Amino acid sequence: MKSKNVSKNKNLSVKPVVALLFFVLGASVSAFGQDRSSSAPVPVRYKSAQEIKSLLDSLVEENYDTITKQWIYYNRQVYAYNANGLNEQYIDYHWDTISDKWICTIMDRHSYNADDNKYQSEHYSWNSSHNQWDTLSKDEYAYDTHANLQQNLYYTWDSIAGQWSLATKCEYLCDIDGKCLQRIWYYYEKTEMQWIPSGKNEYGYNADGFATQNILYQWFKSSGIWSPQQKESWNYDENKNMIQDEYYYWIDDQWFKNNVSEYTYDTGRRDILCINTVYDPVADQWTNAQKWERGYDAAGYESWVNNFRWDTLSGDWMPRARYEYTRDGQGSIVLAIHYYWNQTGSQWFQHRRSAYYYTYQSTPVVTGDKKAEIKVYPNPAADLILFDVSQPDIAFIELYDMQGRVVASQRLNESRQMQVRHLKEGVYLYVIYGRERISGKITIRR
């Protein structure tokens, strides 16, 4: 399923990852590889009433056996957290049908500094012969004074020499608002003992801070130049909804458009339709490729998605896949079922289901800290949110939907206001950065 549907208001300061909820895993990974997972951690302080925090304990996936008509275990993921609710460990398992038990496959361990920024991730694989974890690789992260990711070093483990070996490096350049302007990645040339450029991304934004362009370059060592390769651009309507996503390739010193996705929204500003078209150079024309239709529940959460492919013979859309989601009272997905379309029988068949298990924790009110007091109102909000902040060095605010996607971000100006009239109704998580990070929930309702 195409991932471009997940975020309408593109802001590259933080992006959304595989996590169901931003505050569940404390991690968010951009579509372009910018890892800001630790610059926006799980909220550890609440200043209003008691809050319910969801921590994803595990995910269990099953495949449906059409012969036995039974669900068969397929994959399992287990998460562990530190005292601040930040993801410390992730273990992935696969189901062994012979022994009828879960077998470890990979493990990630994450370490954080005093500011809750992730500074290291170690990666392991399970050695079933020796019944132990074998070290594979590690990432080291460095940040600037505004907690923006500045550098990511990747090492592989040399088991023969018994030491770490440098492999790749990514360097990030952000503006004063935390938006990524450039990302350059390198590989380490061991013979020459130096970093060699490999690729580069350059990002552009509009006046509202939404990403409008991402250009990918490749470094040619022989000529010593950066050569454009691909480009993605985004267009928005007057309500600041992303309505068009375009892909280009650099050919013969000019950009050629190859792929376009167009989005349609309902009166609640929720995307309900996406149609993807591709360019056929042989026929010299644009043709339909895929289509996504989306439905929402009464609370405004996505409840189903239908995917279609374009059939050139019939000249019509043919069903391809369907996804259905069941959520709890916090809006977290507890069950996801994937169906595929059986063209012969003209019906949906169950293919895979995923069950999500959480720990729900009530976080008591924190009192006595006058330096970090904040009032966020009105709640519910309609067109704007006011942040009455007593802490003088609070400078930046980010707003997330319940799927962990950044929908708005800005520096805290003199008016202490954030415009949200372009956002759909629902519950959002705000994160305020300053001397310490303050988080909470707010509802938008009209």
C-alpha cells in the first residue's frame, strides 16, 4: 500500500514511522530517512488532568490458511520501555510450525541521554546454533543545540577482528525552525580511510512550513559533481490539505513527470480518495494505476481502506486489497485485518490479521513545578490554540495526530497562537520544546 497517503501536511522536522502512536514508541522516521526519533520523546509530564498513556507491549500477526480455515501464527514483535516511556528494546520473532513456538530473529536496543535524545541503537540477530544474540551493527546519533538530528554514524561489527567498523554516515542541515533543508550520506572507504559522498536530498518548503519539494542527487566521484536523479513535489489547496503528489526523473538534463497521486477530501477535511496515475512513454499518455478509498468511524479515525488496480482490458477499477481497523477508546488500533480480492470468486478473502496489545497507564498530575506551567486552551479548539506558557525559553511547538504524524509545527510567537483551522476534527498530541519537553492532548471540534 502506498505510503504517500499517510501525511497531508508535510513537515520534515519529525516524521512518521512504523509506530502506531507517536507517544507509544517515542519514535518517528521520515519517508526520506530523517530519523528524529529522540528529538520528540514520549511525554513525561502532564499539567492538566490525569492522562491515559498507551504503551504498545506487543504485536502478533497471523496468516489465514484457506485450506484448514484457521489462523496461523506468522510474526510477533515485543517492546520494552525505560522509566520515561521511551522504547529501549525491540525483539522480532517468527513462528516455527515444526516446534510450534516463537523463534527469535532480530533485536534492537536503544540508549538515551539525559535530554531523552536517542544517542545509540544496537542491532542483533539470533544465532540458533549457539543459542545467543550475535552483534550485527549499531547507529550513533548526534544533535545540534535545538535537538535536531545532526549526524548519524552507522557501524558494522567485525566478528573476526572483534571491533566496530565504520560503514556509512548521514549529515543533516536544519533551519532555525527545525525543518530539514539537506541530508547528505556517505560511505567509508577503508582503503583510502576517508568518507566518500554517495547521495544527497534537498528539501523545500512553502510559507506555511509544509514541504513542497524533495530532490535526490547522486555523487559521481569521477567527475566530482552532484547529478539530479529524482524529484518529488507536493501541492496544497486553500485549506492546506495536500492534493497532489508528483514524481519526476532527471533525463537528458530536464525533469520528466512519471507518477502523480491526487487526493480528494470530505467536508471534514479527511482524505477519502487517492488516484494514482503513471506516464506510459510508449503510448505517450497518462494512464490510471491504483486507487485508494478510505472510511472513518464516528470519532474521525480511519476504519477501513480499499485498494484498487486499473485493469487495462476492461478499462475499469478492479478490487485488490482491503484493510479494516478496530480501535480502543484511546484511538489506538487493537486489530487490523487485511483482505485480498479473489477475482475468480468475486469476493474478499482474509489474508492476515494483526493484534496490538497495550499497557494503559494513568499519569497523575504533576504539581509544584512553576517554571514549566502551561495552559492550553480552548479545549476543544476550532480555529486556533492558545499556549499560555510561563517558561521563558519555550520556543517550539509540534502537533501530532493519533497515528503519530506531524500535522503542524511552529515557533512560539508573541501571540502564543497556533492556527489549526486546516486540521480535521479529532484528538491531537502537542509537544512543546524548551528547557524541558511538555506534552498533552487537545481536541479539535467544530
